[in-house]
Amino acid sequence: MDTTCFPSFGLPILLNSSRRRLPESSPHHTPCSSAFVDHTLNAEKTTLSLDLRESPDKIKMMELCKTSDVLLDPFRPKCLDRLGFSPAILHRLNPRLILARISGYGNVDDRQDKDYYMRPGHDINYLAETGLLWQFTGETCSRPIPPASMIAEMAGGVYTTAFGIMMALYEREKTGNGKIVDVSIADGVSYVSSQFLASRQVSQRTSTASFSSALWPDLTKQCANLLDGGAPFYRTYETKDKKYVAVGAIEPHFYANLLKELGVPPATAPQMDRVAWPRICALFSGIFITETREYWINQKNLVQSACVSPVWSPEEAIANRPPHTMRPMRFSVSPLSGGSKDKNFSVQVPSKCPVLLDFPPEDR
């Protein structure tokens, strides 16, 4: 679980580093894989090694819990209980302690289907089972394609946990007692997708004039609806140099500006005529393909008034985004690991977000 957001905002993290490592036979194991984890996922954390199956280390763990604000539990459900750290014991050790439990499908009690909650899972599984992976398809691949950015673990896991901890800390200020923050990654990513899931259901029960029906005129297909690339004003277009631009001109005034900048008569491209969408998409495609991506993103009126953006690769995004949005992270690889000869260098990672600012002094 990537918890890098916590130390980035000044929350000290004490990491038990005695977790299971990737075996050398794993396809993911490389000479510098451990270094990558240590420099990215474990950056700014203080590490220690505790074997919670051994009594001396259990005692150390108990002492840490007595003085800690939050205990992050990233294990399968009930794992800490079996090691002797049940919620009741933890609360007795420190009534103010907040226990944040993060698992794929949530914790389980005796009344629930253990097979569901005890399963392993990764990002692709959580997206698949919440109906979200279905949307990630491309024109060159008809099957669902998982996004590489780990959306479920970050949105449904890390930031849901951070929000839960924040609420628990606020509650503790009022009551003096800690809380259990129980996070299911699958439930979390489903929750942040509430508008998406609700709008599809509403569209099945309302008239074609409703907002939800406008979003989802054809529930059975991808690339046929307003927000999945079916609308000509909300999709990507290939350019002359085989790159892409993204158009997000949803509001009528943005769409009017788009037509103006592309030289398209409004009467020939009615925005909400869904029957005409394939024809309008073809029309716009024929225009964007005539010039390079660089040309289009340098058309100031198009970018500023019609919601047109370049589709950058990750490397291009790092190079082109404003400097304040990225920060350097020092990276080194021990020569003993057989890694790169260039063992001391920097990589660019996103700056922390949000940014907390003080209110300015009153004007005098």
C-alpha cells in the first residue's frame, strides 16, 4: 500500500520493514527493485524491523502503540488479531489510538461470507468488481484495459484512508477516544465513483430528456455515451504526427467556441443530436488530422476557450507541466545490487497536493 502521502504532509511514519519481499524468481524482481521501493514508497519514513510472532518484538510493538496516534494495518482481515493485537487489546493499550485497517474487500465478522472478504486482490480486481473496469476500453482493443496508474489503490485505498484518519482525529478531539477506520479498497473506489454508477441507474428509469439519460443514451456500449468518448465534444482526436489532443467542450459556450475555432458552421454540427454524433466525430477527426499536436495546442483561442489539451505521455507530462507541480526525489542504487553505474541521480515526482496555506494578514 502506497502511503507516501502521509509523510509528505508532515505525518511521521514508523515503518515495520520485516514484510515479505519479492522472491528473486519473481518477474518483478530486478537488481534495483528494492531501491525503487525504498526511494518511492518508503521515502521519508523511519524503518524498524519487528517480528510480531516473537514475544520481545510484541512487547516493543505494544510500547509503540501506547504513544502512537495511528496504527496502519495493511494485512488481510484478522491478521493482527491472530498476532495478539485485536482492536480490544489495542484500545486497552491506548484509548486514543486510531486503528486504520486497509484491505481489498473490508473486514469480516462471524456473520459474513469469509470467502468474499479474505480474498487477495489488486487494482484490476477492484475495478473489475465495481463495474469501473468495463469503461476502460480503447479503439484498438475491445477488451477492458486496466489503467496503469493504480486508480483503485490510490483513490479507493490511500486517500480514503487519509480522509478516514482525518475524521477520526477530529472525532478524538471531541471525545478523547480513538476510532477504527475500516477501509475496503473496492468499496472506496466504488464510493468515489458514486455519480458514475448512480447516473447509469437513473438513466434506465427516466425519460430521454433527463440529465442522466443524456449522459448514457446507450448503456450497452462503450464509446457511445456523453462521457465515454462517444460525444464529439468529449473525446480524443489523432493529429497529423500520430499524436492526440483531448477535447472537453461540454458546456454550450465551449462547444460554440470549438466550432468557431475549427471553422465548422453550427448548423452542421448540432451538439446534442446523438444521431449526428458519429458524423460530427468524423468531421472533427478530419480537421484535427490535418495539423500536428503542437500546432493545435498553440492555437491560443482553442486552448483557452474550448477546453482543448494535449494528450501527453508520462514522460512528456513531466517535461511540460509547470515546474511547481513536480519535485525532485534523490535516487541511488547500491553497486552491490548490480544496478546502474549512475548510482546517484534524481527522478521527478508530483508535488504534494493539496497545499496548505496560511491566511494573509489583514490589510491595514
